[in-house]
Amino acid sequence: MCIDPVTALMVGGAVLSGAGQIMTGVENSKVAKMQGQLARQNADLALAQGAYQEQDIRRDVAGVLGGQQSYFASSGLDPTVGSPVVLAANTAAKGEVDALLTRYGAVRDATTYRVDAANYDRQAKQAMFAGIFGAATTMLNAGTSVFQWQGLHATASAGKSVAGAMRLPGAGYGDASFDTSNPFRIS
């Protein structure tokens, strides 16, 4: 069986196009997976930075509280009663609010990064499927085109040549023969 050049080109083009679509899907999937991994690392980093900043705020507040106690003690006031205690309580409360807000911000940022990572993972799967389905669609379309081409080609070659004219099977054009070189009988 001999394959005509047009069929070979159609099949070859489809194979190359399908391979290209699969390779594009694989590469896009790899990129999305790397972006997902970076997003997960950023989530871990955001939590670590938040924890450090939270502890840093608590250390600063402890230093301020110690400074207040020293000031009151050096001024002759008892730092465990009265206004010094109220001031220390307010300082500690504000410091704790700042520390908790810092933790909340870090958790919020980490959650955003984790959502991004999940989206990138989904994109990686979609890119792979898009490459595979794109290649399959290309192959099916090429198969249809080859079938149509061969159907047209086979119909013309299946006829019987009679003195320069070709009789097409099933073509009742009023004559027993039909001139394929001049199908519209243009003189």
C-alpha cells in the first residue's frame, strides 16, 4: 500500500502539531507546579516572619514595661500600685494587641499564598489535560481530513477512463461518461 504525499503531509503535520501541544501542556504544567511550590514556600516564610515579628513586639513591650517600672521606682513611686499599674496594664494590652494583629496578618498572608498554591496546582493539571486533549483533537481532525481527502481521491481514481474521459461511478450526468478535465462542459 502506497501513501500519497498529501496524506503523508497531513498525517505528519498532525503528529507534529499534536506533539507540540503535548509538550506545551507539559511545560505549562511544570511552570504552574513551580509557581505552586514558590507560593507554599512564601506561605511558610510569611508565618515565620510573623512569628518573629510577634515575638519582637513582645520583647519591645517588655522593655517598655521595664523602663516604666524603673522610671516610677527612681521617682519614688511604687510601680505596683495606682497609676503606674494602670499605665503598665495599658502598655501591656496595647502591646499584646499589636502582637496578635501581627500574627493575624501573617496567617492571612500565608492563607493567601496557600490558596494561590492550590490554584497553581489546578492550573498544572489543566495545562496537562489541555495539551493531551488538544493533541487528541488535532489527531481526530487530521484523521477526518485524511478520510475526506482519500474519499475524494479514491472516487476520482475509481472511475473508468474511456477515450480521455472518465466515467465516475454513480454519477449520472446524462451521459455514460463524464469528462473530468471539463466537468462543466465549457468550450
